[in-house]
Amino acid sequence: MQARHKWAGLVLAVALALGGLTYQRQQVQELGQDVYYELEGDSLPPLPGVLDDPVFAELPPPSPDQPVSWGRYKPAEQRSPVASSQASAPAADAQPKPRAPTSASGSTAQTNAGPQTNSGHSAAPQTAPTRFSERLTTQTRLHILLIGNDQPQLGRGRGDVLVVLTFDPVAQKLTFLSIPRDTRVQIPERDGMAKINAAYALGGPTLQTLAVERFLGIPMDKFVEVSMDGFQRVIDLVGGVEVSPPFAFELDGQQFRPGRVTLNGEQALAYTRMRKDDPKGDLGRNERQQEVIRSLMQSLGKRSPEELSALLQQLRSQVRTNFSPSEVVALRRTHNYALEQQSVLRPAGKNVRIDGQWFYVVADQERQRLHLALR
């Protein structure tokens, strides 16, 4: 699929939403020429197997007053439970689909005809609107995936940083969930088990998003992607980020001591990359990544529209998102609690050596817990 508009901004998109800034309509439209990138699979039903992992089948369904959104997916048609229990062929009166999602290898996959429960049967018609802008005014939770690769440019390497932001309009809080890069998962449309960050190398942000959706059993509403160079540059452009190192360590020539300190882009990259000397390993590194993201959001929230527009112009080749500027503004307006009310969800697991590789193994019961906590 051709991207409508290619490059945009990492936490920039989310920070624009959370930072307390408002924009005139004309300014929003001008920014829209640069910041929008469409994933393969946007506006389509999910690929088979992405949201129907058997591990979630035994869980109780959500209550009617807490509708589960389709995330970035938009169903092409609705079917009755009876029809969906038959063969997977479309119903006789189904409308033809404009196209089917393509896999990372380029093959065309069949699509689900309607909303599916974990048992494979169609659910009752969704009460949550499928359009993101409409869901912003409902009680439905929203899920945004932040992806940071481990290379200077986008589209290369692996998805080293994976953070899910969940906006809960009922509890009025923003939840951070970092998925360790070595988490052992089944990557959609791939054989065998692999590290979750390998999905980015195999199929870019599309397959990486699918892998996270399958791991959690939850559709993502939006994604924001950044390269290592983009991560450093945005921090330098805002004058650094404030953090509090929990202990003393050194990496890549950068030294850190406990206490409040402001880091530049190069220092922040080292701060978020270290894990071997952290007693918590990758989980400790995840916590430092979240700390930097929160500080960056706060800093960007103090910038004027003109300053942010200038930042976007300088970051077009290093960050991208499927947020449109008008959606960012609407998110800020309807979820203005997010900078003040925050919580952290930590995935429990074990580091296990399998076939010569180290994996972070998360039990099915833990995946169920994460699913229920976020859905």
C-alpha cells in the first residue's frame, strides 16, 4: 500500500495530544500534509488469527456497557452468530470487499467477515463506533503503540522499544505497558515462535503492530514509530529530558548517578538502552524508557504550535504515525487527564534459554491478566 503521507513524530504525535495545546483548523490541515502514514491493514477487518488466539477463549466477555473497539480495524460487514459458525466463506448477501490485507511476505490473506469472539463466532454488533474520532467521545478505552527501532533509520533493524499506552476515560488515567523486546510470541502468518521485536524486521510497523495485537488479544487504535536518530534528535530539539537514575551505571561512555538530571539526546539513548547492569534486566530498561517518554511529553506540551510545526519539519525522515493532526487535537481535548493521572502495568515472565537463544517467556495466564487489565 502506498503511504498517503510518509513521515511524522514519535512521542510528538502523542505529546501534541497530551500537552495542552490547541490548534486552528488551518494549522491542523497544514500539519496533516506531513504527519500521516497509513499502515497496511488500516480500515480493514483483522487478519485471521490476530485477535482470536485460543488463550483468550476461556475469558468472560466484556460487559455490554464496556464495548471493545476495533482499534485500527473497520469491519466490512456484520454477520449473525449462525452464519459465522459455518464455513469462513462470506455470506450470500455480503458486500464485496475493496481489497484484502497483505501479509509481510506479500501474499493476500482472507479477512474475517465480522467481529469475532475468541471462540470463532461472531459477536453481537459492536456498539463502539469504528471511526477513531467518534470513539473519542465514548467510554471505550483507546490503545496506542509506540515503536522504537534499533537503527538510525526507520524500516531497518528490530522493534527494540514497544510501549502500549491505554487511555481509560472511565478511570481517567493513562496506563503504560512496555513489552520486553525478547518476549517469545507467535508472529502472525509466520511459523514457530520468535522474539516479538523480530516482527519489525520481517514486516515493518504493520507486522510489529499485528504481533503486539495478537500477544495481548487487543487491537491497537494508533501507532507511532521512531528511529534511534529520531529519538536523539527530538530530545535535543526540546532541550533535553529530565530523569532520576535509580542507581549509578555507565554505558557508551555516558555516566549516570542517582539524582535529578537533564539528559541530551545521546545521553538519553544510553540511559534507555542499558540493561545488563540493571537488577531488573529488560524490565528496568523499560521503566527508564517510560520515564524518558513521560518527560518528553511534558516538554513538548510547553511548546507553541509554531515551535511544534518546526520540530515536525525537522523530523519527517525519522518518525511516522497513522495519527492525523485533527485526531491528535481531539485526543487531547477528550482525554486531558492523561498527563496527570498515570499508572504502569508490568508483564511478569521468566528469562529462558531455548535452542541457544534467550527469551522472555510470558505464561498464558499472564497474557490473560494483561488482556483483562487493558481491554
